[in-house]
Amino acid sequence: MAKLIGISGSLRLGSYNTALLECASKLIPEGSSMEIGSISQIPLYNGDLEDSAGMPASVTSLKNSIQAADGLIIATPEYNGSIPGVLKNTIDWLSRTNLDELNVLNGLPVALMGATPGGLGTVNAQAACLPIFRSLRMQLWVTGGGLMVSSAYQKLNENGELQDDSLREQIETYLNGFIGSL
């Protein structure tokens, strides 16, 4: 049984990436589970804030969830050919350690997915994650090649529910592959 945590790199209500992650959580193979963590309360990283107040509660909560998980799934949109600032900011906070904390990202198995209304399916955003993950020694699962959903408005309805059987099959195959690699 695998325990996963997923985070969406989008703060937008009605986000295709949050919807994709929620759909994935419902298609998780039997015997496994996926919690969806939130990045909406994570402040902008500031070393002065960290020095004066310590780790924000929102970061500590997410770090604890990641530490308890077997793997992480990140659903990222693509903003201007890269990852959103809020996702990079979250990763920056998560990578921070002090003498009392473990680096929860070091060695963490991670899988990427992304959805966009455009035609490239977040290929640039997922590529932009590679140097970050490498620097932090995260273990990117590449066998699945990343799950990239283009024309998301045709595959997810206005409630964020799947309306495309081939995408459902892609998600199930992707999740089975990632969980099988853990």
C-alpha cells in the first residue's frame, strides 16, 4: 500500500491542475491513498521571517504530510513557459531545514502531471522542474514520461470532473506505474 501526497501549483479556484489532482485521488489504485495538500497559506519565502518566527505552520504541516508519504505528485500549470512562482516558493520553503528538521525532499520520489487549455500540456513547466529536483536530490519518476494534458477544457467539465475516458485510462496507468516504482 502506497501513501501519496499531491500538491497543485495553482491557487486558482477552478484550476485544471487542482481538478486533475482531485481526479487522480479518486482513481488511486485500491490499497493506496492520496492526500491533497494545500499551498494556499504558504507565505513568500523570506529568510528574515524564517529567522525571526521559524517555520510557518502551513509549511510545517505540509512537510509533516510529505514526510509521512511514500511519494509526491505535483500537478503544475505552465506560466510563461515555466512553473508558477507559488510552486517554486513552496519548494523553496520545503527545502529549508534547521538542526531539528529533516530535508523531506531529499530522496523523495516525485511524479509530475499538468493540465493546460493550450496545446503543449505543460511540457515547459515540467522541464523547468528538472534542475530544481536534481538540485534537491528528489527522485523524479520519469518512466511515465510525465502526464501532460492539453485542451483541458475538453477533458474536464466545469465542475472539474473527468469527461474523457482516454484521460481516465492515462491517469490510472500513470498512477499504477508510479506506485509500482515505490
